[in-house]
Amino acid sequence: MADIVHRIGVIAPLDDVYRAITTTDDLAAWWTRDTKSQDDTLLFRFGDVGGFDMQVKEADPAGRVRWLVTDGPEEWIGTDVNWRLEQRDQYTIVLFSHEGWREPVEFMYHCSTKWAVFLLSLKELVETGQGRPAPDDLQISDWH
Amino acid sequence: MADIVHRIGVIAPLDDVYRAITTTDDLAAWWTRDTKSQDDTLLFRFGDVGGFDMQVKEADPAGRVRWLVTDGPEEWIGTDVNWRLEQRDQYTIVLFSHEGWREPVEFMYHCSTKWAVFLLSLKELVETGQGRPAPDDLQISDWH
């Protein structure tokens, strides 16, 4: 098993960051514009290349969110996306992990860098009101 | 053991990317301006917060570079930084890994995101001639 981990600090109250990872309007403003929800599942789509279904397994406003990937690329299915938020002075610290990859395949390398790019988009959204969601996200390689 | 992994694609010949990770002038232009070499070791410094000594264990112009961390933060010592370069059409694909962390501590989360930021600085340097090395690197949190 292999995990992707990241840490950013957002200059904003914890509640604002919590909202950015739990409401479809905010998720659409930093990850992908095509974000919907259906029952307990978030549906993230990226045009022709597909997307991810994430079942919300935990959403605690104290700062804990967990999604289980129920559909998407084969390598993602069954993996877990975890968010831990902690307020420290003027920062909300975001500890992010995408856990349970069966193998550290090249696609995982790509997703790790891409998560960093989207987390910085989240930071920008909360701090400035303007994120950079797909399809206008920063292209990092031939895999976009 | 835990590893950081990343993937970027640089629109440039492999030789240009190889040079960017093997010459002190180029390393200073995307990672930290205070980069020197001494015998077989690269010395990266970040002002008051310290830095890293990396012994070059492998440097193969075909696209394989490996550094062993011999001095720096306790969590880094003994870890390995690996670079694999592959030319694919107009891209040089960079598969990066920082391997052998004893525990996935919060500092590792930070370093993972920070590596992504610096890899994008490397990409910019090679593609445009202008990177964003420390101390002018993008600040991602209270830990810089």
C-alpha cells in the first residue's frame, strides 16, 4: 500500500476551509467545475477523461472529512481521501492524504503532483475568492 | 517506510532537464539560490532554516540521478532522492521520488507539497529560463 500526503496552510478560519471541502459550490471552485452530489456521494467530472465518485464517509465540522472512492480509474477505486484541519494562529493547517494505493504506479506519481496543484487552488480560493479548477487548472505534463 | 512521489512533464529535451538537476547553476535557479558543491556532495542551503547535504550516488546522462541525504533535518538523513527522466514526444517526463522516510510525519506532508512546488519551478526554469528558487519560492503555509 502507498499513500499520497500533502500539507498546506490556509490563512482563514477553519470553518471556511471546511466549507471549501464539503459544499459542491466550493469544490467546483477549486477542483473541477463539474461537481455534483447525489445522496451521500460527490461526483467529480473532468470532461472526456472521466472522473471520480466519492462517498462521504465522515464530515465533522471540527475538522475531519473522509471520502471513499467508489468509482473512477481502477487504481483509485477503494482508496480513501482524508482531510484533517487544525487551526493554528491565523492558519488553518490542512493535512491531506490519499491512502491505500495498491502499487506506486506512474499514475500515482502524477496524481500526487496534481493534488498539490489543486490544494494550492483551494488555498487561493479561500484566501482570495478565486481558485483555479479544471478545466482551467495548471497543466503539469502530457497527462494534464 | 514511506515515500514521496511526483511526476511532471517538461517540454524540452532530456539533456536540458538532466542539466537542471546536475549543475549547481541550474539547481540554484529552481531550488535554492544558495547551492554549492563540494567533492561528490551538493550543499543546498535555505538561510536561517538550514539545508541539506546530498551525496551524488548516481548521475547517468541517460536519465538516472540519485542523491543520498547525508546531512540536514533528522527526518531526511539517510533518505534517497531519485530522478528518472524519459523522453516521450516533446516532453521529458520526470519521475521523482524521495524515498525511505521512517514515518509519515507532518514534516513529510509539508515536504511532499513543497517538492511539487519546486518541481514546477524546475519545469518553468527549463521551459522559460526563469525558475522560482528559495528564498523567492511560493509560500504554502506557516512552515513556508
